[in-house]
Amino acid sequence: MPATRKKPPNESTASGKAKRPANALPKPGTRDRILDVAELEFSTRGYDATSLRMISEANNINLGLIHYYFGGKEGLFSAVFLRRSKTLVNRRLVLLGEARRRYGKEPIPVDEIIRCFITPTVEMIKEGEGPRAYIRLQGLLRSDPFAFGRKLRGEAFNETNRKFIRELRKSCPHLTAASVVWRFASMVGAYYSLISQAARVDELSNGLCDSSDIDAAIGEVIPFVVGGFVAPAALPGANTKSGNGKLKKRHTSRTVSRIDPPRLETKS
């Protein structure tokens, strides 16, 4: 006899007292509502400090529904994180694909590759509190090296990140493969520090800088990151010299173009 799918719990209060008939299905959008609530709770409290009961009580969600849809805390957190991660990486790939078609077989300028990577995050931040909570979740995962978090980040980003790294290697022939990866990792750390509003720029600048000004932050990050990629390899053992001992010429004529800070309109 074929297995029958387990019926979902009915909509009820967090305490489990039903307000609907026992055979009623969850309301449309229940799964997404759980994800929205969990996203805010996880991003505020962190993974370890957030319990399923907290999420249940935060928006009067039946605890049984959380178990039905996600299996448990780990499954719920994974679903929360991967939901917006998929949207983010898909947008990055669209922009990178457009840039690749524009330049054909030529290397894509470094600043354009960086824009393709960073711009979707800026767009997401301006969409509201939910996307901003997702950005905070990324910051939490980056600062917490537990195995589950590393695996989740890898599942979400590794494939796409490797595509960007391949394009950067084409555009930075003066760098070793290892140098490109190191600088890519540095780029990710630098711009996430600023967009998560975790940087101390407000204090260091005595009010000249505002860490909540995303356009200003990204406008500074892009030329900073591009400068890192076009700089010559200088790590110990890096092959930065030609046979006569002179530094090799940096390849910047086709791979670097004019740098303008992105000015993105807030989505309504």
C-alpha cells in the first residue's frame, strides 16, 4: 500500500488550542509566514538562542506546523537561509551573464564583475526588513564557524562564487589562482562588514560617515576592492618578477574601467 502523506496540524494558537476544525488545512501562505517570523527571530537572537517555541509564540503559530513543514530547528534555519540566498545568487548570475555577453571573448572589466556580485545585495537591503534580516543572518554565519553554518553557506554560495572567481582570473592574469581566491574572500569580508552596519565608521569619522548609508558604503567599497584586484601579486613566493628581475607590467588596460558608485532607487 502506498505511503500516505502525514496530515498537517490545524491552525491554532501557540499553545496548541485549535480554533479550526481538526481536518482543516493550513491557511495559504502559512509556510512563508513561518519563514518570515523565523528569519527575524534568528537574525535578532542568533541560532543557538532562538527556540522553536519562541518562533511559535512570536506570531501565534502552531508549533506542530513548524515541525510538519521543516522537521525541526535545523531544517527551519536552512529553509530560512536558502530562500533568499537562491534569489540573491540567481540575480548575480543574471548580471554576470549579461556582462559576459557584452564583452564576448574579452575579459570582463574587474569593476563590472564586482558590481555584478555586490549590486544584488544592495537591491535586497532596500526591499525591507525581511531582506535586511537575511543580511544579518549572513553576518552571523560568517562569525560563527560551526560546521552546520559552513555547510549551509557552501550549499548556498560555493557554485556561484566559483563562477565569479573564474571570471576574475581571466581579468587578472597578473595574479596567481590562489591570489584571486584570497582577494575574493577579502572582498566578501569587507563589503559585508559595511552593509551589515557593523563597521565603526560612525565613531571613527566623528559623524562624517553614516554606516546606514548603503549607497555611500558601496560607493567606497567598489574602488577599494577593484584596487585590491588590480594590485600586483606581492605575497611571499608569488611570481611577480620577470626574468630580468623587473616587476611585470600590470594588466589593467582592458580589465578596469571607469568606477562610479551605484545609485539604486529604493523599491516600493
